Amino acid sequence: MAIRAAEFGLPAAIGVGEQRYREVAQAQVLELDPPRQILRVIR
């Protein structure tokens, strides 16, 4: 997936860890701010 994201110039959260992945997978709305390296669950 990291390769695909890079090919299309899309930001991606890679290697966030198992616990963080579970939180993100259940979220409905996320904030992803690549320059500041922020991945936040909004809802």
C-alpha cells in the first residue's frame, strides 16, 4: 500500500502500530496532516 500511495501522490499513515490501527479502523472521520505528522480520530 505504501507503494500505491506514493505512485498516486496520496498521503498515507504507514506503520502506526496494531493498537493505533484498531482505533483508526473504527473511526468514521480522521484528520491526516502529513507535514505535521498528525493522525487524529475526529469521530
